[in-house]
Amino acid sequence: MRTALASFARALAGNGLCVVTFIEGDNDTPPGWHYPGVISFLPALIKDLTKEAGFAARSIPWYHPRQKWWLLAREPATLPSDDEIRWLRGIVLRDREFGKSIPAG
């Protein structure tokens, strides 16, 4: 993950956004190669890794049944505001697997 994030940081324009996904879990996956296993990260580790790579980061409510979407930017002001973030939902219509993407009410 460190290698990937460092690569993103080198490639990202100063005012750009990087959209990444993580699988958040209750425990961090131990270091090492785990293919084809699933790697999960605690949100605190995601924040630490993104900060180490030079990013401001925040999760967004874009729906996915297994992964959590995060936005990364060089400058915190580039990230969406709290008012804007609520629009980033990723609603999927007419698909049972993504039915939970539609807010109730």
C-alpha cells in the first residue's frame, strides 16, 4: 500500500484528487504478500498511510457493498466540504446487490 500511495503522490497534480478504495476491517492484515487473500485496514491505519504519503484524506459515502471509497489530495482545501460530501453517494438503481445504496425514506 505504501508503494501504491507513493506512486499516486508522484503522479497527482497539485490541485488533483485521487480516488481510492480500501476494505475496512476490524483488524489490520499482517504485513506481507496475501494474494489472493483480502487485505483489510483499520481506518486509523488508512489515515496514517495516506498522511505518510503526503495526502489529506477523507472517506466518502460512495456506496459499495464491500469497499470504502476515499479521496486523497495534496491540500486539504481540495477535498470536498462537509456540505458537498453528502452528494457523493453512488446510488445504483435496479440491482439487488446494490439495493443498500439507496437511502431509506
